[in-house]
Amino acid sequence: MSETMTLPVTTYVYGMGAERRVPPVYVLLQERSTTARALIAEHVRSELQHTQQSRLNSLALHYILAEDPRLEPSAAEAPNVDAEIARACAALASKRYLLVVDGAAVAELDEPLELTERSQVHFVRLLPLIGG
């Protein structure tokens, strides 16, 4: 039996001085059994919907997708949702960021995930320190 659930997703960046944390975004999932790919897609959709509603750039997507997240996000145009989802999936595959679900790193896009109301989902971007 499939059951929808709302799950908080938080994004962090380390390596830009103090820890940077984006307030959680709540993602609606159609099923508790999902994959990293589906979870990423819903996170991207939620962030893009939020940015379109508020006409702001998504700091969470900027932190996990930007070539250099230390630069300020550029002015947002109407994004191509499918292209942004593909970029986010490619970024996980190339280890640009970590997806951590319930304390365990998820490396495979199609890895099955079992989520509960207590599940914690974090996107973590680690930047190399300047100068070593």
C-alpha cells in the first residue's frame, strides 16, 4: 500500500568558513519506498517551486550544483525542471555532494530507500580548503 508522506530535507555546505545551512524544505513523497533519484527529483522540484513562488534563487540548489558555491547565485530565470533534475543526479554520481539518509551516505541513484516520518535527509557539499 502506497502512502504519501512529507519529509524535511536540509542542505549544508562545509568549507566556506562557518557551516552554511539552508532551512529545511518539506518534500512530498508519494511512497515511503523510493530511490535516491526520485528523492533528488522531488527535492529539486520543491526548491524550484519555492523559488518561483518567492522569485528568489534557491540557495540549496546553488550549494549542491554550482561550480563554485562561494560565488553569489545569479538571477533566476524560469528553469527547465527536467534539466535541473538531471544536473542534480549527475552531481551526485560525480560525488559533487553527498546525500545522507538516516545517517548513511547514499551513493547509487537507483538504490532503494525506505523512509519513515522520522527519516532525516541531508544534502551535504564539502569544499576543499584553500591552501591545503
